[in-house]
Amino acid sequence: MATKNDLYAFLTHEGVHRGYLAIPEFHVNLPDGRLKKLDLVWAIRRGMHQYQDSSNVEYWKLIAAFEIEGCNIRNHRNGMKRHIQDFADVRNLGDEPIQKFVVLYTAAFDRAWNSDHDWDSAVAARIRWQTHGRFRIVDGRELDEAIRNIPRYPGQFG
């Protein structure tokens, strides 16, 4: 069982443990002028700039980006299709690679949710959805395995 809060806590801890800054509600300007708020990112500070109003990716190099969704998310324009569209435009300066994930939670206690339901088939169906290589859809209960290959960053705080 993995709630949204469990996943946020785990990802925040893991990011900091690996030497990154874990930033919630990270803003990215999309090419069409919209603002994308990523649930959580792992980032490295690039340095300070003269103007505060510069794009966030000028201040930060993104290592990993995470959207956290219920395993019952629908595949329509306000659901998973929104992530498919928007994640294509989430980039670092110079197109430095970013690992991108939609992580599915399978339990909730802060909203109407049937935590006793067996959500395995819903999770499996969503993992099979086509994302055109823009991100991975991950079962939150298997998140540790999914992020295993993201390396540690020495020196973030040193």
C-alpha cells in the first residue's frame, strides 16, 4: 500500500539522501506559455542569476521529475494525456537529460478512496499506456526499484 503522502515522503528523503535538493511544486514554463507545476523534482543548483524572474531551469538542473497520481487516473486530457503532452516540453537548458516519472499511489486516507480494493489490475493497465517515451509510469509500491539507477550526486551541500 502506498499513499500520496508516503510517496512524497519517500521521494523527498531519497532525493536528499542521494545529494539532490527535493523541490515540491516546481514551476516550468512550457513553450505555449502555460506554467507546469511538477509535483516534485530532484535538482542541482546551477548558481544565482541577476534577475529573479528568470526561468526556473536557469537556476536548477533537473535530475528527475515526478508527478504523483492515483492509480485510477483516467486517460483523457485532464488526466494522463496532460502528462504525456506536458512532459515532452519539460527540459533542462541544453537538453540535459531528465528522468521523468508518473508514480501511482494505491491507497488514500485523506479523500474518498476504497483502500480495501485490489488495485493491481488498474495499476497494470496504466503501466501499459503508451507515453511515447516521455516518462515512465511506475507502481508506487515498486518505486525503490524504478529509481534505483538514478546516481548519487556528491557535493550538493559541500
